[in-house]
Amino acid sequence: MPPTTPATAPATGPAVAPVILRPGPQPDGTGGLDTLQLESLRLDGLLRRIAPRCWAGREAVLTPALKAGVVEFPPLRDLAVSHASAAWVWWGEDEAPAPWEFSTLNRRRVRGQRECTVHEATVAPDDLAHPGGVPVTGPVRTLVDLLHATAADGDGDAGLPRAAEEAPAVARRAARDAIDRMSRRPHLRAMRALAGRLASG
């Protein structure tokens, strides 16, 4: 099961504050802050909320490994962080979008999960990365998934998803090229149109 404990900064002295803060006791056993106290520190400009139950220092550098470590996995096996959640791990600047999104590593039926979205798909090993030891769809697969979901939900004039528009230019072009190489997939024409707009934006 992927890790769900808060990530901490590398030790640089006898006491190093966690980079990621959650309500309650800290992993080292010291007392923690409750949600109200963490929100008060956010309002004072000392913290920023990065996920529904996670805060970080205002100046903290949030790497993909640190962000992947705050994702809350449901009690299911063989999942990877995907779609808008994966986009946030790779290049998101704001608070993580809710709910968390996952894809199954091997296509299978999944019963409804109240606090997350699980896409019944197959994610090949080549489409996975493991920042911080957490399985996350790679940037190109993430963009392909976002564009496929948008094409499937759209009426022909679907707008580009914000999570895709925030992607680096190199990932946008790679996703367009990957979609251009596809020959059989539902909504492929709409996906190609979206990918072309994304790569030229």
C-alpha cells in the first residue's frame, strides 16, 4: 500500500519541523495542531493549505515526491494516482483538486468510493512513475487521460481542462505526439483536436 504518512524534511539539526503538516500528533510523537490552529496559521500567512487535510509552510518547496506523499489512498489495492490528481503532483501550484483521482493498474470493476474517483483502466508499467515511492501516471499519460476524459464528456466543443493547460510545453507536445500515434480509441478525433490546441497554446 502506498505511504500515507506525512513527508518530513531531511534532518539538518536536532529538531526539524515537518514540511507537510496534518492535524493531530506528528510522526515523531510530538504534539500537533488541530485543524482550527492550522487554518489560523494559514490566515496569518505562515502556512498554505495544499490538500484537504494537509498544510505546508508558505515558502516550502513542494516537489512531486512530497506532493505524492500527501495523497490519501482508498483501502483498495493496485491503484495509481491519475488524472487531475497526477497533474497536481507533477506541476500543480495551487491546492490539490478534490476528490482524489486514481486509475486501476489492471482494468477491473471497482465499487463506488465516497471520497475519491477511481477510473477503471489499465496503466502499463511504462506509463508509471514513482515519486516518493508512490505510483503516479507519468506526465504524458496524465495528459492523455485528461484529454480522453474531456473528449468523452464534451459535445465537440469541449474546453481544455485547466490541469492540462498548466502542463509544461514539452509534456504537451509529447502528449500530442502520443495521441497522433494512436489508431483505435474511443473519442480519438476529439482527443486529437484537444491535443493540437493544447500543444499550440
